[in-house]
Amino acid sequence: MSCPMCRATTNPKYRPFCSRRCADLDLAKWFNGSYATPSRDPEDIEAAIELTEAAEEPLQKKH
Ligand SMILES: [Zn+2]
């Protein structure tokens, strides 16, 4: 199996992607697309927002 974003070998930790970066890229792509198609499940969008915030938080806040 290969990464749908860059076709590198899939990392089991981030499958089906090869890395956190590709997983985030795909999420961002999906999330941006969801603005154009308002038929998405609101709970899924909320979960996507939480994932995005969780991914960014460690870079912004250091305890
Ligand atoms: Zn990749």
C-alpha cells in the first residue's frame, strides 16, 4: 500500500498515509472541500477542527 498523497510507502502509524504531514495535508484538503459542500456531517467537521487544532497546539503553546 502507498500513500495517497505522495505515493511513498505507508507508515502503519499514519495509514493510509506515509507521515503525519501527508495525513494533515489530506485532512486540510478534505476540510477545505467541506466548505464548498455543506452536506457534510457537522460532527465530522467538528472532529476535523479538533484534529487540526490538536496538531497545531504543540507548536504554539509550550508548557
Ligand atoms: Zn505521503
